[in-house]
Amino acid sequence: MNFSRFAVVSGKGVSSFSALNAFDNALLDAGIGNYNLVPVSSILPENIRLVSLDELNAPEGSVVYVVLGKALGKSGDLISAGVKWALGVDRKGRRYGIIMEDGGEKSRYACERDLDLKLKEAVEVRGLNVESSGGVVESMVVPRGKYGAVVAAVVLF
């Protein structure tokens, strides 16, 4: 599969019934809940471009490739999930990018910090000279008596 585009999405969801339902609601909120998500590792290929998820144009039930950060929680938990990406050129002149994901019981600030540290190391070990970067973090305190979920994803297509 050769990817030429990617989109960055995020969402949150709650449920009175289960953490799985909250996760499903978060995926729906992010715009990717009606696809069959296949996790991939974190390399962006050469000449890929950032676009809106609206460009995906895939019918419900399609297989969609993602790098996914997620966090699930229960009543009162502070949860955050995020993804960050960077595109550039390495020491050998190869053009590509890297994606890092994170999620858990933590603040938005802690999630952003952890993503920054992960991306920094991944870029450094590759000798990547970053030309563009971005990302998203979703955070929430799970409402009383509910289950909650937050997701952030890079969707590759």
C-alpha cells in the first residue's frame, strides 16, 4: 500500500454502559468510527501530504490504516491521547516522516510533553532535518458515573 495523503483527527466519547462503547463514541466523534481500522507503525512515506479527512471518500466498512493514540477511563479520571508527526530529510537525503502516539491517565500538558520527547528522539536517531510538523491532543475528565475515551489518529490513505 502506497500512501499519498494523511489526515489528523481526534475525538472523545462517553458511555453509561462500557469503556468499549465510550471508545466507539470517541472514534465516531473523530470521524473514523465507521471504518475497520488497521494499526500501522509510524513512518510517513516520501511525498505524502496533509489533507482533510473529507478527502478519504471511503464507504462505511472500508479498511483504513491508522496510527492511533487512545486512553480509556472511568468516572473522574483525567485522560489524554495524542499524535504528533514530523516530515523532513535524513542524512542520506531520503525524504520521509515519523509519527508518535501517546495516551493514558494524564493531563493534556503531560501528553503533549511525552509526545514532544518521543518525537524528538525518533527524529534525532534518524538524523531527520524537520521541514514540517504538527499534531493533536484530546483530553477530558470522565463525567461522574460514566466511562470515557479519547482518541487521536493519523489516518493514512
